[in-house]
Amino acid sequence: MHLRIKAAALAMVVATFVAVAAVPASASVSQGYVAGSGAWTDDWNDEGPISASTRSYSNVVAMWQMILWADGYLAYSGVDCQFGPVTTAATKKWQTARGLVADGVVGPRTLARAATRLGVYEGEGWYYYDGAGSEIVHFGRLADGRWDMSIGIGLEWQPLSYAAATFDRCS
């Protein structure tokens, strides 16, 4: 009898450990940045939303615009950190091409689909978005889990903030 109780207790401990270990990284907009913990591969799955009416001027908008640029949906000159009508139209086209609801809102599903094009660059902590054309966007993941990105020839790195637009081209 004691052996069965011990086996059941051990099974419960193992099941609890497995369930906790399987929980994906979680972040929220309230943290103020695109961020994650644990495996980098699911950091974007719980980010957003951004749209023309929600957090429409920020470095996260610039990140999304760079993804649209890398995939050929937005001109490089359109990367201005403002989620306006051109970005909304490009977002809807991008979403349609990937079988998503074309609502122009960049939320967890849209970002999770974009994240499938992320790859590791020169070791953990450095990543790139491999656009559908020949364009690449460079990202970093800082020790605290926050993501940053570079724009331009000078590789200006800025954290991916929901509340601030700090890239030079955003001013």
C-alpha cells in the first residue's frame, strides 16, 4: 500500500514539473517592451496588439514595418514608426497571404506567424528575420529578455518599446 502511495505521489510531482516546464514564455504589453523568457522561439507569441488605433507610434511599430519591408509589402521609406493607412494596408495584405484574418491588427497570431521566419545569428542572443525577398532584419535579445532591433546603415540599436519611438527615422 505504501509503495502505491509513494508511486502516486512521485507521478504527481513529475506531472507538475512537466506541466510547469511546458508553459511558454509569457510577456505582456504592460512590461512596455517586446520581451520573453526561456526559449526565444515563443517570445513573440503573446505580444501586441499594435494597430492604427492601438499603440500606433512606437519602436514596435518600426519592428513590424521592418518585417513588412523585408517581405516586400512596404517601401523602406515607409518605416516611420507610425501605424498609418499605408502600414494598415500592407499588414492586411501580409495577413491575407499567410491565411490569417486580414484585420490590420498585429496581435499574437500575426506576430507568431512572423516569428516562424526568425533565425539565430552568430549564437544565442542575436537573431534575424529572413524576409521573403533578400532582405534581413537584425534583432537582439538582452539578458533581461527584452528584444531590440537595428535600423539603417549605422545599425542604430533600440529596444522594442511599445511606449516610445526612439529610432532616428521616427522623429
